[in-house]
Amino acid sequence: MWALRLDRIPITLCVFKGLTGLPCPTCGSTRALGRLFALDFAGALALNPFTTLLALAVAAWALADLASCRPAGPRVGRPPRLGAALRVGALVLFLANWVYLVAAGR
């Protein structure tokens, strides 16, 4: 990303922001991922905390899955309430991220 300078595009291509003047909930995600690839964790968090933490969680999950090296067996079920709680928690974090982006003036 740094070689192409995609993290410093001077124009906005976001239709939502163009129509409303507000950042969309994923505003800055591309630039945040570019900062992550440059190992600038603070810069990535400042651009979009939700995307940054989600990308790090997915990367950790993928590494743990690769490291497990065990044959697939029967899946252990999770309680239905846990799934609902995880969905509600993800939605709350997503909306909190949007509030942060609006407050930061992205």
C-alpha cells in the first residue's frame, strides 16, 4: 500500500459520505489495513479501530487454526444465547466505531 500511496488518496470515493457528509461505518478501513501492512498499529487504530481489531482477530484465528494441525472431528455446539450475545456485542462495537469516526471527523 505504501508504494502506491493508497493510504493518502486526496479525494473521497464513498457514496455515503458524498451524499450525507458523514463517514460511513467502514470509513478508513482501506487506509487502516494499509497501516497494518506497514506495521503502524497506532495509525491503523486511529483510522478505524473496528477494522483494525477485526483484522488482527482474524489473523490470530487463522494462525491458531494453522497451528492446530489436527484432523477435523465432531463439532462442539455452543449455547444459543452465546451466539446471540456475540452478535449483539459485534453490533454494539460496530456502532461505537461509527460514533468514533463521526466524532473524529473522518
